[in-house]
Amino acid sequence: MVVTRIAARVCMMALFVTAFAAGPALAQADDANKILKAMSDYLGSQKNFSASFDSDLEVITPQIEKIQFASSGQLEISRPDKFHGTRIGGYADVEITFDGKTATIYGKHANGYVQVSVPGSVDQFLDQLREKFGVLLPGADLLSTDAYDVLTSDVISGAHIGRGVIGGIECEHLAFRGKDTDWQIWIQTGDQPLPRKYVITSKTTAAAPQYAVVIRDWKIGVEPNDKVFVFTPPQDAKQLDVGALASFDELPLVKGEQK
């Protein structure tokens, strides 16, 4: 009964959004780009900052059932070339450290770590981590100094939906469409246009799974303790081959329903 009422309410909201989308409010693409660019310029200009996040990743079972996997973490950046991040979920407990020359990915469940040489800036480190080693960080696109260019590289259209509230903080709500994905972002209003929520919807997979990250506890301009960017192997931790990275953040197999 409760599920039925919720489903009915979702349908009513969908009809409302459809009607709203037909109106002139969603024609504000220029406004959306302006707000997104302000966020990119502001965060990209910050040398030192940290934040916490909660993320949800949906997968689709063979029975077309959506299952969410939730995790939380923290990140700390000191530009141009220092990064530290953690992510803890039901199936992963990972710590990533970058000191400007070497990236270390430590899988606590395996009590093992992988070290790779990736000299350069935080931007270069995040790009190589994703493209070369297949390690994805929640909301990493938002952390680039040129986040606007990265985010809009394949955008077809954008809209300023209006305002919303994330974690008690008023935000501008933007929506963008791309060829393979649609995405939304909620950006804090005022003189600190920080990203507060980021949702990506896949259009190439049946049932349109989503990835969402809510970012909280922003601390801007706080001088970091440099020790946080130095990895010290825990006792008995083993240094592993790059191939071990696949097991650090692996989602569990979702079994189908038994008939």
C-alpha cells in the first residue's frame, strides 16, 4: 500500500515536471551556463580545500531491478599537486594519496597498496587515475581547475530549473543533457558557489541507472597538514601489482531472483 502511494506520487511529480518543461523557464540555458561557470571559476581558483561526500551508485539486475550501493568519503586538495581521499562502502575501503609525483591506492580490505608514478598536477593525476588505471573518484569532474570545460564537453542543452535545498543549504538547480548521459547539479547560492549535489543518469543502459553524490562539510582556504599527503604503509601491508586495483573497489555480484 505504501509503495503504491509512493509510486502514484512519483507519477504525479513526473507529470508536473513534464508540464513545467514545456514552459519558458527551461529556456534559460545561458543562465545555467553562467551559474555553472561561476562554480567552476570559484572552486578552480581555490588552492586549499576539503569536503566530505555521500555517494549512491545504481546497478540494474537482469530482472530490471534497481539496486543502490552507498558509500561515504572525504577529500582534501592542496593545489597544484597534492591530494588525499578516502571512500568507505559495504564492499570497499579505499584511501588514495598523491604527493605530486606518486599516487598510492590503498585497499584496506586487502591490506595492500598499489603505487604508480604520475608526476604533475592534481588535474593530471585525476585524469590518469581514471583513463590509465580505471580508478573513479566520486564527482572528480567537479574538482578540475577547468571543471566547466570538462562538464560541458558533450552537452547538447542545459537549463536552470530553479532553486532547491540540499542539506539545509539553498542551491541553484541546473540540468544538462548529453548524448549518452543527462546530469543535474545543485550549486550553493551566494558568494561561495560550491557544488552540493551531482547526479548523472545513463541513457545507454536500460532503466536509466543513476550515480549521485552529495558533497558536504566544505572547508575553503584552510591550510592543510602536509603529512596527510604522505602515505605510510600500515604494518604488514603488501605492495601489489597494478592489476590488484580491480579488486579494491569491486561491486558485488547481484544474484537474480530464484524461481
